[in-house]
Amino acid sequence: MDQILKSIETPVNPNIPVLRSGDVVNVHVKIKEGNRERIQVFKGTILYTHNNGASSTFTVRRVASNGIGVERTFLTRSPRIDKVEVERNSQVRRSRLYYLRNRTGKSARLKQKFS
């Protein structure tokens, strides 16, 4: 029975590195428009990750025009994700950064982690 479940399970996407909350990332997503396919970059801060095996997700938040925050959740094993680039690691003390939703400007900045 275990072998059947493993054969159905989606493979791990090798283009996604280890992600942590507070990282600033560029997520390259394949978008299909009609019969054409292009890659769109979604740049933002990771608010949280859910590690649930095949259904693992991570949520990225960015501030769009006029200060409107946009959050998008991605499946970690999705074949639609072309690649994820970690631009910067931040030092955070909690795993869920929901408090960033209420902050703008300088108070929304995170301290950079040098390792």
C-alpha cells in the first residue's frame, strides 16, 4: 500500500531551495494565456510555510501599487514554479509573520541576517 501512495505522490521540485519565513524571494511562475506560456516574477517576503509533505505551501507577500498588499500562496511541489531565488535572508524570531500585514514603511522592514 505504501508503494502505491509513493508512486502517486508528486516529485519534489529541484528548483526550490530551503525557504524560511522572512526571506525575500523571487518566484518565477509559469502562466498560461490562451495557447502561449510565459514566466511572471512575483517578488516579496515569505510570511509563513506549511510543511505537509506533498501539499507543502509557502505564502509570499508584496506591496503593489498604492500601498495595497498582495499575498499569494504557492505549492512547494508545483510544476508551475520555474524557479525560486532567495534574494535576502532576514533575522526573525517567529515562524508566522502576520504582524507585517498591519505595518507599512520603515516599521515593515526586517533585519538582514548575515551568515
